[in-house]
Amino acid sequence: MCSIISIDCSHGNFARDNMRYYSRYNPEWQRIEMYAVARARQDIRFADIDAAFQWQKDEKILVEISRKFDPLRLQEQLRFFDLGAVEHFTDPREWFSVLLFKKKVKAGRIRAAAEPWGKS
């Protein structure tokens, strides 16, 4: 992550050595949060967009979020948005999942191509 920040800020004065990387689990949001934390005060300027900010020592910037989902709970939650599970792929230990969802079409919600929009 630090090298990505440095590359994206290559036209500024961002000092990658003046930051550290910190991550923590947020139980309230059930996610892992990754932060860039200033080791020292920095006055950061981005010449390309004529912008600047002051990053204080120990100040955190949230740079990444990793969410973990229970596949069954996620399927229940997405039903609210008319999304139904089509496929569920997982590894033998069921540590990782990829779910494919498809929007369900409710009866009466699709109009025929020749039907005018002003009439139902």
C-alpha cells in the first residue's frame, strides 16, 4: 500500500518514510481497517491539482477496508434488494467464498418493447 501511495503522489512531496501502516479489526462494523499513520508532521502538496494538506504526527488516514461475510447471512440480506444467489463457489475448508447473484424480475415489472411508457 505504501508504494501505491508513493506512486500516486509522485508529483507531490509525499515522504513515504514518514508513515507507517497500521491495521485493526473493527468489531462494530465487522471489518478490517488499514490506516496510513504519520510518523512526523508533514506538509503535503500535490502540484498537479494545486492542493495541499497538513498531516499531523500520529494522525491516521483510512486507506483500505476488508470485509468478511457469512455466505448464508449475505444471501438473506441481498434478498431485500431482489438479488438471488445463482452459484456459490468455495474452497474445501470453506474459508473463502465467491457468490454470484442475479436480480430477480418481479411479475408486471417488464414492459414489452412495443408498449408505450406512458401506459401500463
